Amino acid sequence: PAARSSVCGTICEKKQSYLRVHFLPSRAMSEDSEEEKGPQAEKSELTEAELAAQERGAGCGVCLIEPSLDGLLGLDRYDYKYLCTPQLPWLGKSKPPVFLPKDEVLPLSLALIMGLQHALAMVAGIATSGGLLIAGDACFAWQKDSSLCNEKEYLVSAAWITSGILTLVQVFRAKIGGYYLGTGLISVMGTSFTFLPIARDMVISEIRDAKAEGKCQSDGDCNGFGRLGYGKFLGTAMVAAWFEVMISFLPTRIRQKIFPNVVTGTAVMLIGGSLISTGIKYIGGGVFCAENDLSRSASFGSPQFCSENGNVVLPFGSPEYVGLGFSVIAMSTFLQYFGSPFLKSTFLFWGLLFGCLVSGVARYEAKQGDMTIGPDGDIEPAQVGRLYKYWNDDRIRDANRFVFLWDTTFPLRFAPEYFLPIVIGFFVSSAETVGDITMSCAASRLPTTGPDLEARIQGGLLADGLNSFVATLFTSPPNTTFSQNNGIIALTQCASRAAGFACAFWLILFGVIGKVGAAFSSIPICVVGGLVLQCFATVFVSGMSIATKNGLTRRNAFILAISLGLGLGVAMEPNVFEGGSGFSFYAQNLNHNFGFYPKHKTCKRFPSVTTTTTLSQASCTVGDYTWESDDDSFLTTCGALDGNFTAALFLTETDTVDTCVGDNGNCCDKYYKGKKSNRTTLILILKTPYCIGFLTALFLHLTMPEDDLDLAHKQGLKEADVPVTKAIEKEEEEEDEPVDQQPDVAV
């Protein structure tokens, strides 16, 4: 009893401390120091009606800046020295600035600086998933659509403008009837990585189908078909976006059942984990040369050269490429050691900028056997001894000064075979959004359970779905909340929505200035790889944080293990469900012939090959002499000799060819439309890590029973909103101690 009483007292004390620190920050500050008592302390005493009144009108009050010097600079209200002073590792920790709550009115300069941090932290990720990779797939000679390739700069700029506009919707919080639109937090919006593999698959497949049907130009340019594939993606996503809108209207009880931490965390982890390999391939020189390096070497005896790094064309994994890629990672790491809080929170941007500077001044001296990009865009031998650049600045020179939405448009279509995978993508995106909003509430010192959190999740999901619909109208991929920006809130101690509005301003500004988008689309792919690797790894770590937020029970650990095993497994070996694994050399031939569901099973009419066999040659008999010949003039010659002519005998056979050899997968004249659509849907779900992994996690969570330990764990979380696992373990350890270690009072 004495030991149990001691443990219970410890638990109660920790519980009170946890609530005081995480849910009553203003009271904690008032107890510690009257000097730090600010606006947050006053707002903690407001009633629910007063808090609702503050957010009435979508919370525009945070933008009402005083027309004074303090309203512009706010030198007495925020510690700029903390934000900009480098923090050397051996000088100890510096005192963080005062916390700025979500409804704090910031000085104009401070709001712009805080917003710039959020914008710089996400601008590169938006460019990567917003069009840089999608349009880049149409720039290769073997799957080229010059019209889509030339829109790379526009797609990057449109993604930034779209993200800025939709961030305004999410940061505002309007009440419509009994529902909310938006979270009322710094929930910044950006193009979702969830749909990137699907969009790329649709673009590449449309180009390849056009090439198989002979619709491309004589030079191999499938002009317009890549744009059609992207238009199909936008049109299908436009319809599927309403699925997330419907999720937002689900009752809270059902939504909590569908999206627990273990499911949402699994979804976020697999989004990042499935794309980490893409970052490594970029660092080595590019995705295509990485996937085709071994197959080309085996067939032709030479490696596949990488052609996405300016005029420097080298084999995959060349030290020049790897060095430039790791320069980005090196700068990001350096800033975490010595950077100021401002630089630390925007390390992705500064790491990319450093890599761009290094690649901009670097030159490669060509050697015997090296290749380069010729004036017509083809790979040709390089001039020995000449210095080549890693940048191709033609795009920057030719770019428009200003870019606006709908400067270019795409033909919207609906692709039924991709509808289900995209719906699943929105399901995954919803799970990601639930986790992001929970993390945003924690960083903003708001309750992470209860009615307030559920209302913000409902508003965030509704805004996510509607914003994704609007994004497709803006010619941009669907949008979702960006999880990495929660770290900036925690680091800068600024949760004011004024920073969110300023972030939207910067994103729109970056998008409107056309030269900025052109510069991003011209960055060497190996430098982009250093950024992409960190982006996707950061997403994976965010998923880990969500999945393990309240500790892991035996049941949740099993769900996580199976889901990650399947999801990461297909990311490592995609050919387990698709023969040939993707779009490498001869992969389409293997995809047609072999695999979990070979493509030839959906073919309605195979191509036919006609062969003619000569059974006997033409002959001419004159008297007792007969001779044979295949000469075209043999009949005339035989007639002139008054001979007896016998025509040649031929056997003509027409065979159907149902196997694919050396034709790059173009081995079917006509497919069964329904079968091909069903196969595309099934294979895409099975080979996409966050589809198969997320569905597995959701199925196991909904069907696997909870044991007593799981129920006790959940009940403990409801009562105190703190992990009780450690407290239980501590209690068990104290109860298991030998009797002779206890005070000798009852022997």
C-alpha cells in the first residue's frame, strides 16, 4: 500500500504538471513570472462565447495592425535577437522568446518574417510535387511530349500561387451553419505528395499508349498526349475530392474510429518512405538512368547516361553528381549545429540555395568518351577538354516576367480506371490531415483532445477537400496541410495566424514572379535530390511522431509492423506485383508477359504476323531438261524457249503473337476496356506503398479485437490525456522489488 500510494502520488503530480504545461500555458507563465504574463494569459480566462466571438468573421482581427512604429516593428514585443543570433553548440541553450498565441496581433515586420519562414520551409517541396517531376517525365526522348515539358515553369508557379490562396482559406476559420471551414491555425497548404506517383503514372501511360497506337509524330514527339494524361488526372481528382468533403461531415465518433494515431501515422510514414528512394536516385543523377543502369549495361555494354544535370552528362552514381547532392545535406546539417532559429527552421531552403551556388560555379572538364547535350536536345559526344556547366539557363532567359493562373490550361477528362486509387489517395490524405491538425494544436498550446480539437479537424478536412477541388480548377494537383511547418511553430514560439496569412502572401508572390519558377525548374536534378531526400525523410519522421504519440500497445505495434512491412516492401521491390517494375528498359515487355496480373490477359486482339514458306520454286521443262529459278523474268524466258512452265508453290500462314519481345510493351492492338481498367486499378493499389499499407492498417484496426491492456491504455488516455505506459511500468518495477530493499518496519 505504501508503494502504491507513492506511485499514485507521483502520477497525480505528473498529471497536474502535464496539464499545466501543455493546456494552461498562460497560467503556468503567471505562476513563474508576472513579467511574462501576456495576451495568452488574458485569453485563457475568456468564456467559450467570447472565444467564439473572436473567431467570428473568420478571425480577421489578427490582421488589424496598429498604424504606429510599434505596430510596424514591434521591437518591444518580440526578441529579434533570439531569432537571428547563431546558437553555438558549446555556449549552452538560449532562452526562447515569449509565446505568441493564435489570435495575437503581430507587428507587420514580425508577421512578414514569421510568414517567410513558413514559406521558405515549404516552397521547394511544393515545386517538387506541384509539377517539377510530373512535367519532367515528359522531357525524355523515349516518352516525350514537348508541350507538357515546356510547361514545367508554369506548373511550378501555379502550384505556389494555388498553395498561397488555399492557405488563406485554411487559416481563416469561418462557421457555416453547424460546421467549420478551416482550422483557424497556421495550417499551411501545399501540393500533396500522396498523388505524385499516380499523376506521373497517368502522364507516362498516356504517352506510351499514344506511341503504341502510332499517334505520335515521326520524330517520336507525342505532342499533347502528356497534357491529356495530366488533364485526366486533374479531372478525376476533381471528382474524387468530394470524398474528403464527405469524410469531414462524418460524426466525431466514426471519424475517431477510422483515423486513430496508428492508422494516420502509418499513412504519413508510407507517403515519405515510398519516395525516399526517389531522392537517392536523384542524387545519383536521375530516376531514369538509375532504373535502367543495369539493364542497359547488360544489353549494350555501356551504362545509361543521366541527362538532367545541365550540359554535364555522366553515368549514374558519378562522384560529381553525388557530391553536389550531398552539398545540400551538408549545409542543412551545418545549420542545425550553428544556425540561428530562423536559419534552422528554414534549413531546407538554405541547403538548396547552397547546392545551387556550388553547382552554379562548378564546371566539368570533358574527357575522352564523355557525352553532353547537343543544341537539339539529344545526347552527343562531348568535346574533350571543354568545360561544361551543370546549369542550363535557357529556361530562365526565356521565362515570362509574370505568371498568372490559367496562362496555360489542360483538357479535363475523367479516367475511371484511376478513380479508385485517387479516392484511396484522398483517404490517405485525410488521415495525414488529422495527424497534422493534432500536431498543430499541440504546437499552438491548444487541447489535443476534446470538442475543440474535433471541431478543428472537421474544419480542416472540409477545407482540405474543397481546396483540392479548387486546386484542380487552378491547374494544380490536390492540396493538403504540410506537417513540417508545425516544427517552425514550436521553434519560433509563434502560433499567431498572422504568420499564416503572411506565408500565403509570400507563396503568391513567389508564384507570380515567373523567373523564380523558371530558376527552380532549371536546378540540376542531383541538387534537387539532396532536397527531396530530406523532404520525404521529414515526412516519414512526422508519421513516426504521430503513430507513437501516445505510446504503442501490443496490438498497435502489430498493426504498424504488418502495414509498414507491406508498404515499404513494395517500395523496395515493386516488381512483386508488376513484372519489370516500372518504366525501365524491357520492363514493359516483362509487364506484358509476366507478373502478378500480366497485361496480356487484358488484350482483346493481339498483333498477327504473316509468314510465307516456299514449298517449291518455279520450274521450266524443255524436252528432258528441267531447271528451277526464282528470277522474276523466268516465266518470260521459259516461254521464249517454248518450255513448259510450272509456277512456284507457297505456304502462307498467319500467326497471332501474344508474347512481347523487343517492342517496349506495345504488343496488343486492342484491349478489353473494362479488364484493362480493372487491372490498372488493382496493380496501382498493390504497388503503391501508402495504398496497400494504409488499407492494411485500416482493416486490421477495424477488425482486430482489443485486449484488456489496450482498453486500459485507451481509458487512461481519456481520463488524463497523458501516456500511462511509463507510469504502469514504474509501478510494476516498484512492486517487484525484493522485500529486503523495503524499510524494515513489518518484519
